[in-house]
Amino acid sequence: MQANTNFEVIIIGGSYAGLAAAMSLGRSLRKVLIIDSGKPCNRQTPHSHNFLTQDGKTPGEISEIAKSQVLEYKTVNFVEDKAISGFKNEGKFSISTQSGVTYTTGKLVFATGIKDIMPNITGFADCWGISVVHCPYCHGYEIRNEKTGIIANGERAFHLAALVKNLTKDVRVLTNEPASFSADQLIKLKENKVAIVKKKIVEVEHENGYINNIIFEDGSKEKYDALYAALPFVQHNGIPDELGCELDDEGYIQVDGMYKTAVDGVYACGDNCIKMRSLANSVASGTMVGAFVNMELVKEQF
């Protein structure tokens, strides 16, 4: 790591979006620092899918290949640390880390992702990303034709049920609370033979993250092979809020078409601002952010 703590661009988050942004910037000879704490949200996921050239590889393997390629660009630096606070003063950003170092930059990119809020269900967190998943496009093919539950309610459950029904005939919606569907949605679910289970879930029985049974509050249990779950989330890092970045009604960082936030000089990419949560989208947004940030620097310097 270079002794100099001043950079043209600091990227907080060194997973797929952050590394993609760094590659775009490194190829333009920008002096870049990536700060990453080494805890990606998909660290439990056995394999990644729906990403051309990388289908079936582990998330860690893809990330390590990406990191090794990005760091071939000598103006790009990487530090394993946690960014814990930040402020803006006279057009410059100061970012302080857990290790006690403060870095400064003119442009800041958040590729920090989101943090899923786990429900109070025993065993659920152990299965998250393995046999309890969030996305049919990322995981649906691998669990096709399996007995599948959807832990969700209302519009989100209805949306997932329609997608999942195309992958397996045996689908049930587990509302884990009183159901909240419209009359039309209930008719559609019945027509497509998607049962609704309203009982409260207390435990996911599993073996090394792979589901065996769902246990309900009344003591009954049902066998399932896979579950989808729509979870609430929070931003993984609090610095965007600290700096004044705005969130939308769902909790994503608001960005414009160039991934600019409400704070001049601050950009966001990846899961923290994109609803379609996948490696491919993270890489795409990171690549674009790198180009947009470089263009801003060109305008300022040329």
C-alpha cells in the first residue's frame, strides 16, 4: 500500500461493482484506492450463475480473478479495511477507516451493497444463499422441479410465485403471518395451484445449509427442498447517509442515469442502488460508473 493517502477516486467496496469501477478508472490511469472489509453478502453462496463466462464458479473465485486482474493496473490500490466515517470539506472527501487511517479524494464511489435483515427463524441464516435464496434468475435453474416454498407476502410473494411456477410445479407461499393478497391475486394463485400457508415459521431444519423441513409454531412440519425469501434490508455502510445521499422509498441509494447521488462528487453502483441483484448487473453498473467518474475528471482537468 502506498504511503500517500490522497487519491483521485476512492471506491468503498471491493467486490464485483467496485472492482469493475476500478478497472475502468485504472485503464484511464486514474489514481484509485479500493477499501474493502472482505465480507461480501454472497459469501455463503456455493456457486454463481447467469453471468457469461463465469457460470457455476464460486463467488470467491470470481472475485479473486477480478481482483488480480484489476491490480495489474499500477495506479489502482487495494486495502483490506473498513470505512467507518466520512465528511466533505471544500470539495474534498475524507474517509476514515477502522485501522485509524484517513484517506482523501475528490471523487467517491460507493459499491457497498446492502445488508439483508434475517428473520427470527432458527436455522434460516445458516441456509441463506445456499438453499434459501432470493432470485430465480440467479438460482432457479439449479433448484428446478424441487418442492419449493416462498417466504413472502402480498405483491412480492405474488411476483415470485409467478416466476417460480415456471421452474417447478410444486410451489407454496409461506406468508409467516396473515396473508395480504388482493382478490385477483388469490384467484390467480388458486388457478395456478399455488397453495398459501399462513402458519408462523419457527425453524428451518437443515444439514450444512441444505433444507430438510420447515417447522411451524403449532408444532407441525413440512418437507421442502428449497426456499425463496424476500427480505428487508439496510444499506451495508452508513457513510452515504452521513454525507447526505438520499434513499428511495425502498431503501436504495438514489442515483441518476450516470449513477450520481444527491451529493456532488459521490456515485453509487451495484446492489446498493440497483433492484436487479446479480453479479452481471453489479459489474455492468461498476464499469459505467468508472467511465462516468473519469469523464467528470476529464472535464475538470482538460
